[in-house]
Amino acid sequence: MGNREDLLAGARQCLFDKGYARTTVRDIAAASGVSMAAIGYHFGTKEALLTAALVEATREWGDELASTLGDAVDPGPDPLQHFASRWDAVRESITAHRGLWGATFDALSHPETRAQLAEQTDESRSGLARLFGDTGADDTGRTVGALYQALLVGIAAQALIDPETAPTGAELAEGLRRIAGLPAAAGE
């Protein structure tokens, strides 16, 4: 790897271990084995490097989740069971990647990072809509993708606060069924 890649890897490690706010330039240099001056040369600022590392890690997480959801066993024709099984996979993935999600929430308190993440909102929403198989009209990202994004962020927050009580896919599906006024499944 070159210095730039080493810096990204070191920044990622620091993000997951220490969080966005507590990571220093010295921490990144030590973790990456690259001089502190290289951060300025390659990224301009520590914040730009941390944000780049966070964006890269989030994209990799999304790719991993897409693979997981693509490999999932089809739970049958019931759309609510399908919804529940997918959200169980998301919850498990969030739990497995606590460092990423902790760093994400930590980074949200920094204006530069918020601005960069805001620029990617439309892409994130449409990506989530595609990830969950909703590839309908052009406004899918604004509607269905926005709902998935709200669920994702909410579940991630709950999983970080208290993993034992974060909602399961079945609980989410039951809540959705009740909100929509759908009848209970046969046998319930």
C-alpha cells in the first residue's frame, strides 16, 4: 500500500477504536506508520481524512450487506416475512460493525462531515431502496429509500444504546402491519 492507503487504513482503525472526535493526527500517524505531515499532503486536514475513511468504510459495509441480503434464503411469499428477515440481517450487520456505527454517529456532530454526508443523501436513499428490492418509480429514493434510511439510522442508534432491546425484524414487521391496518397473518 502507498501512504494514502495506509493513512485511510490507520484512520479507519482509529475511527473504530477511538471515534471521530477523540482521534488525533498523532493517533492516525501511529496507526498508519506514516508521518503526520502526510495527512496534510494527501487529505488537507485530519477531518477530511477521517471523513474519507468513514465514507469508504460505509460503502464497504453497504456492499457487504448487499451480498448478505442477496444470499439470504427467501422466507416465502409473505412480504412482511420478507421485510422481517431482511431487517434481521441488517440488525446483525449493525451489531457486527459497532465501531463503524459508533464512528458514524460521532462524526455527525462535525459540520464538515455532516455537509459531506448530506451531499450523499440521495445516493444513500436510492441505494437503500435498490438494496431492499424496491426499484420502482423515480421517486423511490425520496419515499421508500427515505423510510429505509430512517429505519436504518434508528435501528443503528438503538443497537448502539442497548443491543438487547433493538427491534427485531419481526417486531418491525408487526409494527408496520398494525400501522397499515393489515390483518394478522393466518395462525396468529
